[in-house]
Amino acid sequence: MTARKRQPDKGWQAVRAKGAMLPSAAISSRFPHVFLPAMPRTIESAEPVFSDDGIPYSPRYDDVYYSADGGPEQARQVFLGGNGLPGNWAGRDQFVIVETGFGQGLNFLTTWQAWRDDPQRCKRLHFVSIEKHPFTRDGLQRLHAAWGDLSPLAEQLRGKWPDALPGLHRLTFEGGAVTLTLAFGDVEAVLPKLALGADAFYLDGFSPSRNAEMWSPNVFRGLARHARIGATLATYTAAGFVRRGLQAVGFEARRAPGFGKFHMTVARFAPAWKNRRHEPLAAAQWPQRHAIVIGAGLAGCAVTERLAARGWRVTLFDAHGGPAQQTSGHRAAAMHAHVSVDDGQLSRLSRAGNLHALRAWQALAEAGHPVDWQGCGVLQIGEDDTDNAAQRSALQALAFPESFVRWMDADEASAHHGATVPRGGLWFPQGGWVAPPDICRAQLAAAGNRLDARFGCRVDAIEHVDGMWRALDAAGAELASAPVLVLANAHEAERLVPARFLALRRVRGQLTDLDAGQVDALGGWPDCVVTGTGYLLPRGAHDGARVGSSYEPDTGPLSESADVHAANLARLASLLPDRAATLARIDPATLRGYVGVRTVTHNRLPLIGQMADESGALAHAEALRGAHLGDIPRMPGLYAALAYGSRGLTWAALGAELIACQIEGEPLPLEAELANAIDPARLLLRALRQG
């Protein structure tokens, strides 16, 4: 939304009466260490409505999105001009803009166009925008129809537009140089959850007299927590309480000429104090942009690609002869989101990971490195009627778009997908399967000449000397050195950094393959992935078909077990009970499959982020008994991408983006509480708090 003509703004007392702060936002802003239980957050989309003079209008807030005098020119004068752009980003490695109120994307598109036209532009532009009521893709198309020279950019935006799902959605353009992070939700609830450092702010909510929550003291405090020193701010409103609110949190704010005959507010963050609890992310400064990555599975290849995309040189080590030789080596794996009625951490992380992976793989394909993703859809059936009832309750509570998940009954599954399941379940139309080695190869190809791959080369030890990480062989000779090192080698990480509080566990998994003749004898096969007590993959995922999977402690050699093959056949019979008699005639001892080891944590959430300095923390254990994650000392330049378990497809791309952003000091692709949930220091923090 941009500057617009509207009724004069009222004072804060009148505004406060119109909208009060949500209790959850109040608690989290006053007590950031309190973790509130996640609750379903339905996102209600906006639909295009036009005023009599053809200007987009919101019946919900009784206000227009921009003035009839011209939207793009207002955006250039109020928001770019008010923030000194494009001049202020000239020559910068990164520049971060935060916007309150994305609307139809006019400010973003105008900023993107200015960035494209500026020969002195920053190398990476991050645009983070909060929107409570996003338009649908079709709605945006109607709104963008009249936007002349912005139309090509608007078309790209619509092509990547996400479903109306709560959380953060990261869209990339210009080969990754321009990143749009959309945060769908209420501004007071979303702002405290962002993790970033902002260089400029666009305040563009509806009129303060009509949308009070977007102009509250809590919002101003949230902006200040994310502001880097010297950050600028601009908004179309000249209301005095807005200037006073900004001044109260450390901005130097003043009234300035606006668009046309109106005035606006511009500001600069120059606090007279330092907030040690809420320091914004700072742009990183490294002596050299070179990283060592150990492990060339899904986790390590994803990190390699993300760092190389930012201009880093990467030395990748793996003891095997090529990428994806261990757990990531099997030829087909399924991916779908996790849904729960409370939309808890696992569900939110799973949703974020699935959506991010699909976008990341599409970007690889657009760059000429396809991963051959098979989006056939995934049907997840309940184990029994009670489980089915829980699935239906979750769907009703969450009210997610059907393009993301919906209910599919057994008749539809049988008629349209050949899945003769005993009951209905959750249908994920964006789910499917892929070969993990194909992803790894595509990512390494995308890294290009920034990659130095050392296959068949084992790292036996690492050490930190004079600000550099050294990778050493068995004789103690240096293999490589770099200021950053990423451990992406699953359970092998504990060999290199003996850490008490990583608490990694090895879990054995066995898949069972059926040959083409056995599948034909079963009388056909589903054309989608079906999951429940086990799972099955479509025939295209293998010469015959693949079913699985066991989940058991790793207590012996990785050899196939006929008993596990028998258990997998039983799982298949529970998914397709009409084939049970035929399955019973198959001798498990004749079957072959795939055996691997997953690495997991106590709660099956991964370990992604900067490694803790355990010895340093334990040496000051008493002082850290009331600590937060931000207080835990860290190993400089050492990061982990570990314990992805059976969700490597879900976690790898998102985890790599998270680590790359932490290394560079860029806005994180996850809400802070979710980044904390997978922080490698989380068990250490719990131990310190418990004494």
C-alpha cells in the first residue's frame, strides 16, 4: 500500500479505542523469553474491490490502497525518496527493507524496478513485508492489469505468489539477488517473531484512524528492535502521534513534504541508549568468503549451493566417491507437510520446509539444473477412525487453502488415483517424490566454479587457529582452512566435535522393493504416494514399486532383514487391504531393498545453526542458569546442519538458507521461535537452566 488521500488522522487516544493489542503480542513483547503455545492462525485473503474512480479499495478497513493521483509515483516519492533510495544502498553488499502492509505489492515492485535501473545498486536486496490479508494470485492479476512498465515484474511476482498460509514465504528474483520475504499474519504478532536487521522501513498500513493496530506503540517498539543504527523510515502519514511514537523508541522523526499537497513523516534511527536484549542482525564481515563443508548428502550439498549463490568459495569434503552416497543415496523419497490441530512447531517447520524446498528446486530448474521433482500428490490416511477424526479436526481448525491440503475420501482415492485405501485422509496436492542424488547433483552443478569438491577425502579432525578453521587428515596435515566450517556429516559430527549436548541418535531404516511382476500380480498400483502406518511410492519411483519403512535403533551391520521386509509388506497391506491376500504369498526372504541410517535428536527436530561453545558455557554455568539462547557462547564460524532424520527433503533447503543467512547477517527465513527450536544449543540451554 502506498500514500493516499484519506480523512485527517486522529490523535492516539481516539486510535487506541479502535484497536487493542492482542494478549499474545503483549506477553511476547514484554517477556521475550516466554514461549507461547502455537495456535492455528487462519489467513483470510483479500479480494479486489474498486472504488467508483477505479482505485483498489478495502471494504474491511473502509480505505483505498493508494490515491487516484497515481500509485507508482507516490511509492517513488514517499517510500523510496523518504528513505534516500536508491542512493543509500549504493555499493552495499546487502540492503534490508522492512514494510508493514504489502497490499498489492506496489512498493516492492517500484523498489525492485529502481534497483534494476541503478548501476550502483547493492549486491543483495532483501525486502521483508508483513501482510494480514494477502490477495490471491487471481486477485493480484486484476490489480496489476493497469501497471504499464511494472507489468513484467508484476508477472514474475504472481508466478511465485504463495498460498495464504501463516508464516514466512521467501521468494527470490534476479537469480537470488532480490529476495522478497512475505510474512502473513497480524503485524503486532509477526514483528516480534522476525529475526533481521533493517536498513529502511516502509510504514504503509491503512489509515491510523481505520487500522489502529498497525500504528500502535508495540509496532513502533518492534520496528526499533529490528533497526540498525542509522536506519531510515518513511510513511505517508503526518499524524503527530506517529512521530511521537517513533521518537519514543529511538527514531529522530520529522514532518516532511509528501506527495502532491500532503505531508508525510520521515525518520532516522539514532537511539540515545543501547538495547542489549534486542540487537538487530548485523551485516557480517568476513576476512575471506571461503567455507569448508563436511558431508555431501542433502544437507551439505544444499549449504554448498546457498553459499556459492552468495559468492562464497566452498571446499566440500566427503569420504565417499561422490555426493549422496549414504542416507541421501536412495533413488526415491517422498515429501509432504505435517499437519496438527494446534499447528505446533513440527507442523510449522514442516510446512515452511516443504514450501521452501519446492521453491528452491524450481529456482534450480530455472537456472538449468532440474531435480526431476514428481509432484504426483500425497495421500496420508489415518491409522483408524480416531486418527481420521483428528485429521478432520485439524483441517477444520486450520482452514488452510485446498491447494495446500484438503480431505480426500476413499472413493475418490480409488477412482482417481488407484489407491484402494480403507479410509479417507489428507490430500497434499503439492506433495510427491524425488531422487535425493538428483537434488545433490543439481546443487553442486549450480555452485559451478565456486566449488572445490574433495570426494574420497576423509576429514579426521578440525581445529580453530587464529580465526580460521583447519580440516586435517589422519596424519594431522592440513587439507583446507577457512573462516567458516559447516558440519553436515550426520552422526560423524560427534567424532569431530565431541559435544555432550548434541545427543545424536542413529536410527536404522529399511525399504522394500517389489519388482514389476509382483506389482502386476497385485492388480495395479496407485499413481500417488500413500502414507499411513507405512508408505508406498508410485511405480515411476522405481522399476517396480517401493514400500517402507522401518524405524528402529541401529544395533548392527547395515544388512537387509527378511523380518523387516515382512513388516513392510504388512504395512503395505494396511494401506491397500484389498491386496493383502496376494501380498501374503510373497516370500520376504526373496525380497531386496535399501538399508540406511538416519540421524535424529531426542524430539526429531534437526540441529541447524551456529554451534555452541560447550566448554565456555559450562565454565560459566552458574551465571547462565537464567540464560536465553542469545546468551550462549558460540564457536566462531562453526555451524551445523545435522539430524535431519527421515525429513531430509523437508529440512535441507530451508536449513541451508537459514545457515547462509546467519553467516551473512541477512534476514532469517524462519520466525525466531522456530529458528530457536532447531538451534544446536537448545539442549545445552536446557541443561544450564536445570543446573
